[in-house]
Amino acid sequence: MNTNESASYRFFIPYTVRVADINYGGHVSNAAVLSFFQDARIAYLKQFGYSELDIGGCGIILPEAHVRYLAEMFLGDELRIGVRISELRNSAFVMAYRIERDGTVTAQGSTNLVAFDYQARKPRRLPDPFRNAVTLFEGLGGDGES
């Protein structure tokens, strides 16, 4: 992910670093960054009327996450967290994240997410209404694969 691609993100949330986000090193902890990603993911899904437990008949499950730290973040920092869906697959999608402080990227990453039927305890295809809403919002190719 290029650190100059802020324009490719259409959705951001603000976040102020709290004391609970700080580790013994005096900066934001690894676990807190994954929580920041989750907060942004939840807000992103909510704009479409979805949640992590319901993207139109199923939920999502996270089998893989990647984080790249570029600068320390500290108590009270005013952050801007961008999130986008960068790739849609048959039963999964990739979300990319970008955390900025005063226009400078402090962390970036991605999560692979799988459409998951929590009652049957198995993956399933992405629901068409979800796929269509994301494709339209993100400007992804209409073939469902990106």
C-alpha cells in the first residue's frame, strides 16, 4: 500500500487516542491498532446498514490481519482512520486501512474477511446486495472480482 494513496479512501472515522490504547512503551499498542481497524470496519459496514454479524444474511469472520507501523502514536493524538474494501472474492473480501495523524500515515494494514454463517458454522458466498453496495461505493469492477 502506497502511503500517498489517501484519495483512494472514501470513508474515514476520527479517533482520539485514549489512555487504554497506550502500552508500557508510552505509545499505542499493537492490540489497539487492530481495535482501531475494527472500529473503522464497523462504521464502514454501518453506512450500508450492515454489521459484522449481518452483511445481509450472514456475518463475517477474520482469519488474517496485517499491520505495518510507520510512526508512533501517543495519548491524545487526533487520528483519521481510513478504510476501504480493496478486493471482492466469491466468499471473501479484503479491507485496507490507513491511520493518519496530521496528514502523515502512522500505520496501515489489511484484513481478509470471509462471509460466515454462524449458525451452520461454515463460510458462504457474499450476499449479492452487499457485493452490489460495495462495488458501487468503491467503484470496483462489475464482475465481482477485483
